[in-house]
Amino acid sequence: MNRDRIVVGYDIGGTKIGVGLADSNGKLLGKARIENKDTRPEEILPLMAETARKLAAEANLPFGAISMFGVSAPGPADIPNGILTAPPNNKHWRNVPVKQYLIDALKLPGVFENDANCGALAEWYFGAGRNCDDFIYLTMSTGIGGGIVAGGHLIRGRGYYAGEVGHTVIELNGRQCNCGLKGCYEAYAGGRAIAQHVQALLKDRPDHPIVAFAGGKLDDVDMSAIEKAVRAGDPLALEIWDEMSLRNAQGMGILINTFNPAKLILGTLAWAVGALYLDPIRKYLPQFAWPQTLAQCELVPSELRRDIGYYAGCAAALYELKERGEL
Ligand SMILES: [Zn+2]
């Protein structure tokens, strides 16, 4: 591997933009964050470019040492053209040509990739997926996004939709999903869907322990409140958790038998909750995957955890360099 490759990466989130500077040996050389709450692109884009120059200067590197930039973008987005079409949580960003702006401002080539794919690439170059050419990264957060690395390649699909694991229908005529389909895996195991389901169940029971763990506010019931209620032994919370675990095993079993990965690397809930999250999934997996494929697949939490954003765009840039034969 060429030791001299240095890349800059951006992770565009709902409330912040993570900026990272990294090298091709898996080392993060610098990081910064830009607040991005209710901002306008015309104020933030110049700041993004400026922050890259600042990180290079702080690392005592000439800006010319950087080979490429990468952008990790939330959906929906026009991936090949690098345009953020309508990111959630910010009404000012509509059809913003982020990639072209940065190409012009940084005078660097760049790549634009969806955030779940970037998460997979980040774990590949910097985290739990190092030296592993067959693995799947699952975000396991408010929703369930996936990035699939198979045979040493990121699977993007014909129209960049590959890896939308959370919208695999696992129940015929099942629960309504935000995407329009019914019975999606995410509708049973995504953090937002579970919270909404519990809120609906408890709408006439404001004194329920789960609501108490959410500070007494039904609208604030989230995965954290449900987790606390599970640890306290609340029967309804235990039932919800068990269903979530079974559905996770169902969704993951499909992936394990389809791709025969060496690892499933799991994001947010897996590392935040730990064994209470992972163990019940492991218990149910033999119902959904063959013993052979299951024996070859390790279930592990993300190593990069909440810092993954600093690595996400960098990893996309490193992968692009590799694809171009420049790494
Ligand atoms: Zn769906």
C-alpha cells in the first residue's frame, strides 16, 4: 500500500458535519466538527472547504499532500452526481451540488457515497472490518441501513440502492414502514419504528414504567427508555425486546445465507447496549441461517462507534483511490 496517500472526508449529518483527515495506513491525522443545525448550504460549504485546509495545516501537511476527498451523505441523494437532494432535518438543503462545490473549492478529485456504505468502508479501513473482504455493516440506529462488502468490493447495485437491508419485507402485510412498503425488517427492529410502536401501545397508559424511564413523557419514549425498562424486568419491555431480537435474527439470517459473510458489524444499538442486544440475536439466529454459514459469521459491534463519521468520508475516498488503481 502506498504510504503517502492522504485523504479528507466529510460526514454530513442532521445536526453536524464531521470532517476527518486520514492516511492510507488506517490512521486518523485530524478531525473537526461543524455545527449544521438549521444552516444554509451557502454558509456551510465554504466552511467545509476551509476546515479541510485547517486540518492539513494542523497536521503540518501541505494541502497538496491530499489526494482526494470523500463525502458521506444521508439519503435521499443523487450519488453519481454528488447532489444532496432532500436530507432529513434540514429544510434549507435542497438539490445542493456538494461534490462539485468541493471539487472547485479544494481543487481535488472527490467521491460521494451514501452513509451506510461509508460506514462499511470506514470499518473496513479503520475498524472491525480490517483485513476482512466479506462482511456487512448494519447501522442499527433509528433505521437499519446496510453496506455490503463482498469479495473485496462494495456492492452498490444498478442504481446505488444496494444494501437497503432495512426494507427487506419479512412479514406479509405486516407493519407499515415509512418507505411505503408493509412488513419491512426496519418496521420491526429499527429504533424509530419500535419507539413509535411502543408509544402507540402506551397512549392510554401514561403511568407505565417505560414512560417513567422516558422522564414521564410518552413522546420521549425511545430505545434508551425501553432498554432501561428491560433491565428493570418490565414484562412489556421484555416482550418488545424479544420480538426485536427475533426480527433482527430473521433479517440478519437472510444476509448470512445470501452473502456468507465473515462478519456482521453492527452500529449504534449494538455498541451502546452491548450483550443485552447481541446475545438474544445470537440465540435466535440458528432459526434463520444454516449452521455452516452461521459458524463462519461473527456478530461484532462497530469499533469506530460514535466517531465513525470522522472516518466515513475518508474511507470512501480511499476506496475510490483503490478502485482507480491508485492505492
Ligand atoms: Zn421499508
